[in-house]
Amino acid sequence: MIEPDKLSFTQWYCEGQKASYLRARKAPGGILDLIEIARPAGDMSRPAVPELVLYQDQIGGGCVRGDAGGGAFDVRSEKGSLYLAAPNFANTVIASTNHKLHSLSFPVAHWQSLLDEAAGGGVSWENLRLYRGSFNSPVIQSTLRRLWVLSEEEGAPSRLLARAAGCEILAELCLLSGVPFDSANGGLAPRTTLRCQELMRARLSEDISLDELAAEAQLSPYHFARMFKQSVGVPPRVYFTQLRMEKACELLALTDLPITEIAFKIGYSSSQVLARVFFKYQHMSPSDYRRAFRAPFCFST
């Protein structure tokens, strides 16, 4: 059994008395852990955990008071409101009504090096000035929404998606705290861009990480993600999905491979996952695409 003071945030929910409150888990942890919690009114305090935890209220309408690491607060929560809880701090929080939350936890050990590098050593977890009640950020709210939707489509977020979303959210938390991340100037060198594109193309079946791509470019993950987008026009995750869709189209058109096997070849866990992503990009199912490509041309006379 894991000692209480060694539990991660999600383990505390999944393995303890609070397990009945867990409604969905979209990320497996390690980089990020994304869960949905539905709880009754009352005490929602928890012990210290080794993660920075971001919450988003999915219902609103109640009052929330307590201390999440930045001193006492007492606020009325709105749908979409964000809350941040400090790592290694035992929260004391009371909610006046039933509530549903999406929570995203950042393991400090995993994210410390990126925070140090991208913020130039000018910020620590304690410096984030957002632990005192609710706040709003269109950037974070949009990123959380995309992360949840993409996790629904793909079953779980890829390492590429999780790391990129985390970089974006941490950068915004730093900006809101008055400690901006270093900005990336310009895009990647053409040869570097080509090497990264070739690496992605060669590893379509794998859960390639942002860190691996950044290492190829000899950049931090945060700077790489920004510079890749400047050079290519879309984030690394989007480009990687586009490559997968191109390969899926090729295999559907030119081979008789079963759709399930095609899904495995391009890194998806099932034909159902492939179908959801494929429809989003091609506006038809893989089966319909195969039939349409192979249908004989008709010539009017």
C-alpha cells in the first residue's frame, strides 16, 4: 500500500474513500493527469500531493472558501472558473453546492526542468500568484476544452498532445503571475524542420513525445513547439495527425489491409479511434473513403 503522503492527486481519488466521486479519467498520468470529479456540497479538503493541480468548475453557482496555498479565499464560483492548488500543500476547501470539476495535475518532478529553462530560472511553483480563489483565462480555458475533446476522440491524449498542452498552460500561468516565459524568436532552421518532419513520418505508429522532437532540434520542448508552429504553420501535434491521415488515405486507397490493421500501423489503438479522427479530417468514414477512391469513374455522353 502507498503511504498517504506519497499519493499522487489522482491516486488519492482513485484508490481512497473518494473513488466514488471519480467520473472519468482521460490521461494516464506521468506527464499530465486529467480527471472529472463530481462531488456533493461540503468539505473537499485533501492532503498535500506532489503536483500542481488546476481545477475548472463545470457547473458554477456555488460558493467556495478555503486555502489552496495562497491564503484564505471566499468566492462565488461561475461555470468555467479556474482554481489553482499549490504542490505539497494540504488544501482546506469547502463548497456550498454539489459541483463537477475537471482537474489537471502537473507532477512537479516532471515539469520542474521545463519551468526552470523556459522561465530563465525566474519563477518557482511558490511564485505563481494564482492560489487564492477563482480566476479566468481564455487561453487556459480553450486549451483545457481542446485537451478534453481530443482525449474523448483518441481515448487518451498522446505524449505529444499532453506535453504541448502542459507547456501552453504553464506559460499562461506564469504570464498571469507576472513572470513571462522566454519568447521564441523566429522559426526553426529549414534543415532542422526537415529532420523533425522526417522523424515524425518514420514513427507514425509510435507515441512520439515532444521532448524527443525538441531534442532533435536541440531546443527546450516549450521553445521547440512555438518555433515549429512558426515554421510549419501548425503545432507539432496537428502536423503529426495530418501525417497519420495522409498515410491512412494511402493505405486505404492502395492496399486491402483491414481498417483495424491500418489503425495500428499509424499509431491508433482501434479502428473506432481511427474512424473518429479520420471523419474529423476527411468528413467521411475510412470505409466510405476506400469505396469512393475505388469506385469506377463515370463519364457522361
